[in-house]
Amino acid sequence: MNHLKFKKTRLQLLMTVSSLVAGFCLLGDPASAATARHARHAAAEATSVSHVVKHKSNRGNSSRAAKRKRTDSPDARKLFGAQKLPADLPLSSIGTYTNGCLAGASLLPVDGAHYQAMRISRNRFWGHPRTIKYVRDLSDKAHADGWQGTLVGDMGQPRGGPMLTGHASHQIGLDVDLWLTPAPDRKLSDDEREKLDARSGLKVDSAELDPQVWTAAHESFVRDAAQGENVTRVFVTPAIKKALCAKKDPHGADTWWLNRLRPCHSGVCVGHDDHIHVRLSCKPGDKACHNQPAPDAGDGCGSEIDEAMKEVAADPPNKSAARLAAEQAERAKAARHGSGDKAGWEGDHSKVTELEVNPPFPLSKMPAQCKAVLKASSRVPIRGR
Ligand SMILES: [Zn+2]
């Protein structure tokens, strides 16, 4: 497991050659780095867990019947993943963030005044127009507040829906990932957008922020992201919320947005130490779109953060090569003794191949309108750069 070492060497080379700003992302093997990152993201957010629980909780005859039905139904991950263009239908987010699709999607141009889209080859820059407006507005505001430029991760597929790799959510065009690495002061090449990695804001093998990486500009960026129009949730590693809570006004002024920051812990999300995930609300009047229930009231700055921090400390997302190697050895030992965990949603994803990260997603369990979205003819967008 010399992966991290390899990444660091390449980073040092990059920093020397191109004088990129301090704190810019690590260079790494795009396939394995992306797989690990997306595997971490895959346990995804909130309601995704109920999908998994449903899969696991059926027992007995009804379970066998349900299983037969599921097996008979085509895998929606493959059907939606194969779509290259949006459905030529009236705009609508259909279903929930973790079980739905998107009709009439818009495309985020890969370059904006103050943002650059990453991993262009994935074709996941489709979304609801309010998400695209959000990215534009946030990147402009963040730039004005001192964040050099926003690097945009995945939004959704052309017709939304479940994905073969990565996210459990991002299905209705209202989710977007934003890197916690400022863009460099130049336009990245397509190749760099595939290979550069987001940099964790956490210390290695720790749940705590790394002061060598994490800056006031990072905090300002997260605050701007949470305060944006139509935002319902921003998923972050707990240390980020802890840092922002520590600076809140003791008299409760200007704390309304802290409730939107959702610290990752079991059953909610994992990782989110190198990017944040912003979720927007359904557009009013979009009757097919189902908002996630609002989080509990209050700023959420109490003991729940400490609890979440403990969980992260037990299984930190930014692991050293030594720790990764030790964990791999442990898993191999457990597998030899037949007691190894099967890699699943809640299990360790680091050893599963990319195509196995997400479980099959039967089309039959999706909202009925999503079948029409799959069947509709394509709309060719005007592609901007
Ligand atoms: Zn995400």
C-alpha cells in the first residue's frame, strides 16, 4: 500500500514544477483514488440507508417472493447509467434524493467565471436549473469572500437515477459535491480534472482538522455554501461543523445556517473531509419531488458533534499508508478465518471493485414516472465551456 506515498511524490513534483498554490490537491492514480473516494461517499446520505435496510430486512417467504421480483426487474443503475442525454420532457425532479430521476435536466458548463468542473468524463454535470444557478452564485460569492475558485464534483446523470458507482443519492438533480480544495489560478486541463484529487482537511488518522491545510478561507467557503439559496443540508465531516460552531455568536445572531450543516456519522454519511455535499430543496410546485424531512430544530452544535467525532476517530477517512496496510492485513486474516465482513453498504468498501460498490437497484422500486423518463427521446443541450 504505497499509494499515499506515491501520491505525495507526485504532489511534490507538481508543486515544484507548476508552483501551484499551497494546499492544492494531491495527484494520484485516478482509478484507485477515485474508487476509494467514491466508495467512501457511497454509504451516502440519510435516506439511502432506509433503502439498504429494506433490502436487508425482508425475511421468509415474502422475502423470497420479493427477491424474485427484484431479480426480474431490470437494474436501474445500468439503465440510467447508460443515458448520455437528458429526457426531452418538462422539467421535474421525480421521487426522493435516493430513489428518483430527473426529467428535462440542464447541463452545468464545465467552466464558469469562478468554478471548474472536475472528472468531466463521468458525465455527471446534469441537474435541476436551481442547482446550476446555485453553483454559479456560490462560486461567485465565495470568490468575492477570498476562495480562489470552486472545484465542482459530481452533480447527477443526464436523467438522474441511481449510479453504478459512487453516490446513493444525487438522483433528482438537486445534489452537488464541491471540493474542499480551492481551484488554482488557471484553467485546469481535461487530464488534470481526471487525475487531481481533492485534499482532506483532516489530519492523517484523525478526526481533527489539520491546521496545515484548513484555513479561514475554507471556513468561509463552507459558510457561504450553507447560506446559499434553497439549501437544505450540507454534509460535512464533524470537525468542520465543530470549527464553525466554535465561532458562532454567543447571543445566537447569524446562526440560522448552522442547522444545515449535517455532521457525518453512521447512518447519515461517511467521509466528506475532502469535499462537501450540498442538497437543495425541491422546487415549489414540482409535485413529483419529495423533500427530505427537515432536521431537528436548533443549531446542532451540542454533544451530537462530539459523538460524531468519536465515530470518525475510530475509522478516520484520511488514513496513513501504515494504517491502511495494517487494516488490510487484518481483513485478510479475518477472511482466512472465515469471519471477514462481507463488503456492503455499512462495511468496508476499500476492497470491492468499482462496479460492485452500489448494490443492484431494481427499476420496479422506482417511481413509475421514471420509466417514462428512461423511454423519452433525448434533448440535445447547448454545451458551454
Ligand atoms: Zn455527494
